[in-house]
Amino acid sequence: MNVISELEKLNCGKVIANVDLKDYTTYQLNGKADVIVFPETVDMLKKVLTFLKENDIKHKIIGNGSNLIFGNHYEGVLIKLEAFQSLDIQGTNVVVGAGYSLMKLALKVSRMGLSGLEFATGIPGTIGGSIFMNAGAYKSDMGYIVKTVTLLTPELEIKTMTNQEMDFHYRTSFLQKHPDYICLEVELELEPKDAEEIMEVIKDRKKRRLETQPLEYPSAGSVFRNPDGDFAGRLIEAISYKGKNIGGAEVSMKHANFIINKDHASGDDIKKLITEIRDKVLDETGIELRIEQEFVE
């Protein structure tokens, strides 16, 4: 069976074969995927998933690829929900599609004088990805502002879950434990605040990010979760791994909890470096760092 032609026959959005993964991950790693499909509606998404499940074809939903580390070749179908861009703002209530840019939304509502998403103006993910990871920064995260999440269940039924049901905790949510559920739409509850005051906070944080994070290189942000009462970056510095490299991957000299694609790194380079850091920190300190990023096989 020719999977690509069968997907095209479904007429469920754009289909691209032999995909360069560099274009779909923030690490910009060299690698290929067999095919990527862009469903434009929930019904199209259901048709694609039905076909893939009936034929036992490996697949994965992706957002901006800001936490994904692929190997050289993904033998399966990637599904990107970039068409899910709905946005409705009524007072302090925001309903937004899973494919909407988190940074774009954070800046938009901040300029409108709505507070709660200031932390997200430097996070290059999608709304759906931010729910999956419970994305956060500056001691805040999505769990503080989410009211409800509309999901597609493994049975391809639409279900709305409350904040409590989503089980948000530090860099995790219901979706990580139930990866067959797909985020479609999110309802947020924000707070009114002076727009100039909000934007001043964002401006100050951006300045600090530029000074302390290696934004000039492709990366996927923080590699490890901070252990209770400590910082992953401090532990990595303590084992003298700042500047350590494997192939084209390097531990940033600016921020030890960032691994950068310094020179045409492969997914294997990144994976080996992450694994080596985790093992060495455990060996030398007894602390097991938890990886925030995902290795995609």
C-alpha cells in the first residue's frame, strides 16, 4: 500500500512526502520523516486517524517541535494541527485552537491588558503542546490559567475536561499519561491588568533571556526539569559540562540547562549528550534529572 497516495485520496488537507524534519523542530536537526499531513478540521483529523489506526501505521501529533528530538528517519506519519487557529476573546475568557502559537497569543492578550500569560512570551510552542507539557516559566504555567480543555479521545469522540481533570503538575499533565488523547481547543481565564505594566514585565524578561539564554542557536529550551529546591543548570555546571560537546551538539556556555545545535547536530548527538549528562549528575550527586524533552523513535 502506498500510504502517501492513500492519504491524498482522503482529501483531508495537505500531504507532504519525504519531509525534512529541520523545518519542523526548533533544534533544526537533520533528519527525514516519511510523510506529514495537515488536517484542516476535526472531521478531517478523525478520517486521517481512522485510516492510520485501521492500517496500524505509526503516527505522531506535533506542534512546533519545540520539545522533540527525532533520529535520522521517522518511519511513520506526522500530523500537524496548524490549521486549528481559532481564537475568541470575550472579556477575560479566551478560547483558542490547539495549533495557535503560544508566544503569539501571550503577546496579543498582554497588549490587550489581560494578565496570566506573561510567562509564555518566550516559549516557542503551540497551545496544544503547551497543554501537553504544562509549559511554564517564572514560577507560573498553563495549569494556573486553563479553565477547560477540549480533547479528541482514542475512540475519536470529543470530550471537554476541567482544569482539575487535566491533572496539571510541574511540566506534566493528563495528556502525557494518556498520549492517545489529542488537544483540540483550550479555554483560558485571564485577569485584567494595566497593559503598559504587563508589557514592561515582558520587556524586562526578554532582556534577561537574551543575556542568559543561547537564543542565537537552535535549541529546545530547558533540557531537564529543575529538581525540588535546586536547579538543573547548577548541577550540570557542577559536573563541569558547560561547553561539553558531542558531534554538533553542545551544552551552552550561557546556560548549562540548554543544549544547542552548534554545528549540524544529529538527533543522536543530542540524545547521547543528554543521556551522558543525566548519568554523570546521578553518579556524582545522587540526583536523577528528569528529561523535559522527548526522544521520538
